Amino acid sequence: MTVEELKEIGDFTPAVSADLAREIKSVYCCDLLSVVMGRAKAGCAWVTVMGSVNSVAVAVLADASCIVLAEGVPLDDAAKERAEQKGVAVLKTALPVFEAGLKIHAELTRGAK
């Protein structure tokens, strides 16, 4: 599944429409940035409530396919600007972190069958 396809399934809207063709290989849910840097797999959709510029930096370091901001958390202006500069796609959703991650996982699993 690509970031574009995730955007199309509903509940996920773009905050930064960068690299929508990037493939999502897995989903990772975590808000502790140091843990994400060490454990998130390249190509993941990273679900978090951290909408700051530091999240964009971590997404770049972890080589995440996109950031998914859950629970209606906004992306701050500095983060939006940095995501656009770095080509990091950011989607937002009102879903709680677990439900957003579960929905992405279900779509990935459905596509693998």
C-alpha cells in the first residue's frame, strides 16, 4: 500500500502531501522519539500524537514512509514547513493511536492476501 492509497481509504487526510507514492510496509505506534529512532522500521507508517518539528526529524532518521498524526493533533507550522522541505508525507486522523494503527495494519494485511 502507498501513502496515497492510505489517504484514499478514509479517516486519513493529508497535512503535507509529499511523496505520496512511497510504499508503506508496516505500521509503528509510539510517541517516545528516541524509541522510534531505534525501533521503527524503514518504510513504516508512524502513528503518533507528536506534531512538532522533532517528529519530522525522527521520521527522516527512521526513514518512515509517512507520519500519521492521531487523535486530531495538529501539525505545528514549523513542522509543516520542515516536512515540506524534507519530503515527508504527513496524514492526520481523529482516530486514537491504537485504532489508527489497527486500521493501517488491517489494510496492509488485506492487501497482502
